[in-house]
Amino acid sequence: MVANLKSTFTHQNIHWLGRLDSAQIADKMRRSSCFAMPSDYETFSVVTAEALCCGCAIVVSENGALPEFINDDNGILVKQQEWEKALTTMTTLSWNHQLIAQQA
């Protein structure tokens, strides 16, 4: 899914970073406006919880435990076929990153 999205979705505010180590990931999460997890299967998604704790608004697939901790203040739940629409919406909204981190 990501490969297809990467080739069809071109928004100038999205940056594809490639492989990063743990310290680089934490730094990027703290400085990012949002985090996208386009998984089609999740049980919990620790990386999504880490992004929330860093104050990132998130876009995640509507599966596993993810719907239990995503709300209008911290992100968007997406049906697998609606990723392009969700990412476009994410870039038009304003997020309170401190509130997201506090709630997480």
C-alpha cells in the first residue's frame, strides 16, 4: 500500500525519510506534525503510541486496538482504501501537539 501511495500521492509537506535509528526516530516524531501508520493489520501498534507520546497527530488504519485510543483531538482513523483522502485532510487541519502528548 505505501509503495502505491508514494507513487500516486504527491504533497509537498510529506517527506519520505527512509531507515532511521531509534534516536533519529524519536527526534523526528517530536518535530513532526503527524505520523502515518498504513498497516492493514495491527494488534496494538507500539510505534503509534510512541508517536502520540511525542505529540504527533496520527493517521492510522481502522483495525486492532487503534480505534480505542484515537479521537478527534489526536488523529484520524482510516479505512484501508481511504489513505489518500485521509493524508490530504491531515495536512489541512491544525493539531495541539502538547495536548496530544499529555493525553497519551
